[in-house]
Amino acid sequence: MSALPSPLDYLPSKESPSSSTGSTGNNCRGLIQWRQLLEKQLDEKLEAGESIRSVVHARTHAIDDVLQHLWNNQHLSNQGIALIAVGGYGRGELLPKSDVDVMILSQNPLTEEQEGQVSLFVASLWDAGLEPGVSVRTLSECIQTAQDITVATSLVESRLIVGDKSLSLLPRRIVSDTWTDLDFYNAKMAEQSVRYGQHHNTEYNLEPDIKNAPGGLRDINQIGWIAKRYYRVVRLYDLVHLGFISEFEYNELESCEDFLWLIRHHLHRITNRNENRLLFDYQRAVAERLNYHSHESDHQNAIIERFMRDYYRAAMRVSSFNEMLLAYFYETAIEPKLKETSPLVVTAINDRFELINGKISARHHRVFSETPSSILEIFFLMASRNDAIGIRARTLRLLMLAVKGIDDAFRQNPMHRALFMAIIRGRYRLYETFQAMKRYGVLGKYLPAFGQIIGLMQYDLFHIYTVDMHTLILLRNLQRFGEDHSEENFPVVSQIFKRLDRKDIIYLAALFHDIAKGRGGDHSELGAIDATEFCLAHGLTQREANIVAWLTQNHLLMSLTAQKKDISDPDIIHEFAQKVGDMVHLDYLYTLTVADINATNPTLWNTWRASLLRQLYNQTRRVLRSGLDNPMDRQSWIEDTKKQSFDLLAGAFERHAVEKIWQEMGDDYFLRERPSEVAWHTREILLHGHETPLVLMREHRELNQDAVQIFIYTHDLTNLFAATVAVFDQMELNVQDARIITAKTGFSVDTYVVLDKYGTLLTDPVRNAEVTARLKAVLAQPEKAQNLSKRRMPRQLRHFNVPSEVTIKLDIVHQHNVVEIISLDRPGLLAQIGALFFQKNIDIQTARIATLGERAEDVFFITDSQGKPLDNAAASALAQELKHDLDAQSQA
């Protein structure tokens, strides 16, 4: 690297009167200008093609020079004191806003004169704009504080800057004397475990911390801390000469570290602070600084997705090396010393493998080269043996090299195909096995289409995992459905899963359901083609392959039907049943759908969605058992609902009184509402008479406490929906479903299902009364209701531009329009939509509300004020006005 500005040019000469030790401020102000020029030139060199590693080290050396001069200016040389860099600065890793951590180490307590000199030195660092982290310790104090693992770790990275050279090696010796090999290793691994837990134990966070999250810079540091302490080396590369790490592994780690350093460098520049979180706020700017470019066919977030894909892949590589190398250290440095107290338990498996303390180990180093099928066999052993809990580090090293040999010939080998299917059908640890296959490169090489989705993310708040991680979590969910404890949280789907004859079919559907994402086109259709080809090549029959392909192509069918259609409508159920065809497909699809939603974003799965899917499953099963050729008998459905509802009333009211209420409701009411709701409404109306408005709440009978049903019985009024949801928004109640039914006598019978953010609506009398009072007040004059939401839009939502989409279709059978709205979710959105409908004299019959990350996807079933559907011209005009108003509001 060419010469950088010297700090000496910005310091007063020693002969200058202002350079006396009594003051530092004026002496060091020039260094702020020097640092600005230094950073400017370093940025220019980086932009011109200089490596980030050279830039980082150049910055470190420049700061070393400054500290040496400031130290000497205070006449601290040759006084039995040393200035020592620790932490990241000790490693020589300074990014633009990194902490400059130093320790002033002395053999004996400082004299009064030395304390004054040290104080002036520290003040000069602040005056120079370095914002240092400084500790001042004697050797005895250093020994005492080294009991803390954080302090001990910083001492492992110690590096002499200036001062007494005899003190330079003592910090490392103190750590060696204070901590045994085993204790230091265990403490650092425990520390890493806690750190992982703070980041959800995954490399795939949407807004990752590139320093501290799994796969971040700390994982590389962790390898260095443990190995450097044991082998007494200064540089990570020294471990190559010692045989602890291979040249290939070192180069891979260095490449990943360079990439993470680049990201961190730009984060510091963008935020002008020591920022390590790759928030949505910064992802586009970092991607652009790293020269990710858009192509003509790209969507607006494509460069972010490409950049984050590279980040996730780098993080996965770092995690893999962290796991392997630390396990290798344990096996080679720690384990041999424990043989007397904890002897190895060795169990022979076959000529190729054995178990050592429960982990699979190759019996010789030629295993994979002599028997390529062993690459898959090792994972078959993990999936088929309950006592095989992992792979030994030495074997992992051999495996990661052997994976490069997986090619078309390997994939087409019948033995290898049989082994892959045996893994799918294994009895144990399906998720862990496939996670290991992915982590060590086997899955992506054997199934190249899967390799293409590794690290692939979608820039939204709905998909919180990369596509590959989502797929593996889906496999894990399916596996858990087969465990006894799953019946508590998933009682229906767990029983269905356990009775599936061929679980490998649903596992394969899970593996392929999203495998075609990122290619363009319909990923479900493309994935179905891949699935068919794979299944037939791996020994499945045509019928079995067809089921896998159908599940792959239709994996969204059930969730879309449940969330976007009126599943209380018998015709909708019959239409869905025709698409499913039989109970075999229904059972597979229901199980896959529940697992898929839970694997996409755990916050999406709530008791309301569970209820919708369960209702759709049960009603479809009834249709399939009665036969698809039998038309839906709407009158029979109505009578059945009435009978079950009257039974639930348990004879509390006279039949004629009940019938009188029901006569007012109309047939649609009994088609849309379930017997439990009909009985509840009827009981409350009979108890309260026609007193209006009647507002009641209860826990949903089929759900847990996070879902609340709110029943409103009032005279049919204009702006009723908008007024009601405005109150819900003000009280932070999220609407999941709305049924708005106008009785023959002009009364509105409305039922809302809301999710309570705080979970206190049914347990806090004050809050319950406040919601009830607000609803009654606004229902008294709904036409005057306003959307008074004062909630701020969450930070993350501000970074998403979701253009509003409005489609309006005519439902000829039911004589209403179906309005589908997609828009950016934001406080007050439902109230805004309701107000727009009010302005256009639109009546809402039913609403299905779904929030998917940053996107609100809501469906409304509407008529005009006369109860008739809109004609084409009116529907088109309404769609345009809705879209215009929603876009204008989202940009406000």
C-alpha cells in the first residue's frame, strides 16, 4: 500500500513550547484532521481495489504510530510500564469506528508522577478523537481480573505497542497459569452458547448482527482464542504450520472474514458509528457499496436478496468451520488428557465406520476415496441409529474434501439413490441429518436444485428464514408431529400424521415444495416437475410420484382457501374437495400446510389460523365421505346448523322464542355461522331483548386466550364496519375475521375475531369495559367516527414499498362482489378501507383479514346499498379509487 499521511506531520514538534506535558488539548487537535485524512485515503484505496485486509491492517499500524508518539510525548518510555493493545485492536483488526482498547500494564503500582503522566496520555487519546477503552493494571491486578473469562480472552489477544518489552508476553502467560485447557475451552464454549441463544441460534436472522450472531466474526475469533491460547501463537495462519488448520480451511475462513469486514466497514461508514447490525435500514446501501447491480428483469429488491444470499452462505461456512475446528481441538487437545477419568467408548459399526463416544468416525483416512457411497452412508447411519448423534471432527474434514467428488455419475448410481431414500425413511433425527448434509455440502451437491436455494432469501417480513432453512424447519415440524408430546399443541394434525402410510412421500414433498424459488415462473409448477423426475429416478411408483408432485404444486392451496375464502359457504367447501379428490390427498395436504405455515414464520401460527384449517379439513372430510357426486344441499346444511345450535342451548329457552329470533336472521346467517356462534348469539339476544347496541366478548370456544370473539348486535347503520375497526385499532386489537350479517328486520349481527396484543382483554375488567364503552359510543353515531389511530408505523415496515393491488370479481352464485386488497400493513388500514367503502355506499357482508409480514392481504365480500352486486363499470371504478387512496395513504 502506498504511503499514508504521517501523524507526525499533525503533531507539534517537541521543541514547541506548547508541547509541554502540562496540556494536551491543543497538541492533539491536529490528529483529528489527520484521522479524517487517513480514513479518506483508506476509503479511496479500498474503492480503487485495495483489499479490505490491507486497509484494516494499515489503519491498525497508523493508530499504533499515534499511540507510540503520544506515549513518548508523556515521557512514559523506559519506566517499567507497557502500553498493550487488547481485544480486536490486539488482533490488528480496526474498522473505521472500532473500539481502540488498550491496557497500561506495570510491574508495580504507579507512582504519583506516573499516574499524572498516564492521565495526560489518556486525555490525549480522547483529544485526538480516538475514543479509547483503557484499563490500567499492575501484574497482580491483571492476575486477579484474569479470573473473568472476558478479561482472559482480551489478554489472549494482547500485543505490545510501546513500552517495557519484558511485560509483553506476561498477559498470555497469566491466562495460561489462570485457566486450564479444559476450563478455558468450556468457558468459551458456554459463552458462545449464550451468544448464539441471543440470536435465536441461527445464521439466518433477517437483520443479522454480523459480529455476534452465529456465523459472524465472533465465530472466527472463537477459533483463534481457543487455538492461540493452547498453541501459544499470535496469528491464525501460524496454526496452518502446526497442522491444526489446513491451508484450504484457512483460505476459506480468511475469505469469509474479508467479506464480513467489508460489510462492517460500510456499516460504520453509513451509520458513522460502531454498528454491527445489518438492519433493513442499511441493507440496500451496503449492497450498492459492494457493487451489487440490478438487471433489467429484476424486481426492486433483487440486489438486496443477492447480497444477503452471499452473506448467509458466508455465515454458514463460518459456522461449519467453527463447529468442526473447535470439535477437532477438543478431540486432539482436550480429550486425550481425559482418557483416565473419561475413557473413550468405541463401538464398531462396519469396516468403514465406528462410533466414538456416540459420534461416527471413519476407521481409516481412505474411507471416502475407496468407497464413495460412504459419503451418503454416514448420514444413513445418523438417520437409522439412535446412538449416532454426530460426526467426529477428523471424519468431517475428510468428508468435506470428498464432497467435491459428487457429480452426475455419483448421483445416477443406483446404490447412492437407494441410500438417499434410506436416509429419507430413517427412523431418527431427520432434521438433524438433513441439516448436517446441507452444512457439509452434501445435500447441495447431490441435489443441485437444492444447492441453488441455499442462502436464498426473500426481502420481506413474512419469510423470516432463507428458503433452504425454511425447508429444513418444515422437515423438523413434520418429524415432531410424530412425537407424543406434539399432540398437546397439534392434536389433530399429529394424529393424522401418525396414520400416514408413507411418510417418505410427505418428506419428499417438503423437500421439493419451494425448491424452484428464484428461477422465475411459478415455483410450485416447476418444483412439481423436479419432484416427479426425482421420485421416478429414486424408485417410487408413478402413483407415488404423482402424489409428491401434486403436493408440491398445491402446497399453498389449503392455506389460501382457509384465509381468503368464505369457508362457511358449502359451495366453497365442495369446490375445494373436488380439487383435493380423496382423503389420502387431504391428509397429506393438511399435514404439510400446518408444518409449512409454522416453518415460514412462527408468529403466523396462531389459534385462529389453526381453527380455520381445522374447520376446512373437517368440512372437506365430510364432503369426501358423502361423495363428490352428491351436490351440496344448502337447506340440509341450514337445518343441521339449527339443530346443533338448539342442542347447545340445552333447553334454556322455549322453542318458539328461539325460532322467532332465527326467522329474523335469514338463511345466509346459518350458512356462515357455526352452531357454537349461533347458540351464543341467540342466548344473548334473548337475554337482552332488542336492547342495542349489544356488545359482548368471549374467548373463542375452539381457541386459546390469544383469540377473542366480539359480538355486536345493533341496528344496521352506515359506516358500521369502519367505526368498529377504528376502535379495535385504537385498542391494539388485530382483526382476524369479520362476519357482518344484516337480519331481515334491519338489525346487524356482527362477529369479529380479534387477537389481543396484551392478552388482557378477557382478564382485565377495566380494559374490557373501555373497549365495550368505546364501541357503544361509536356505534351510537358511526357516521361521525374517524380513524384516530395514533400508533406509529413499526420501523421495519418503513423500508418496504408494497404497491396496493385491488381486484374485484363477481360471484354470480352468491350475487356479491369479492374484493381482494393487498397493501402495506399499517396502523388504521382496516378503518381506512372501511371508510372508503362507506363513502361509496358499499355494504360489507364478510371480511377475511390476513397480515403476512409487511403485507396486508384482505378479502371483502360486498354489495351495493341495495344488496346487489356492482356492475363491471362500478367495480372497475371502485378498484381504481381504492388503489389510489391506499397508495396515497401509504406514502403519506
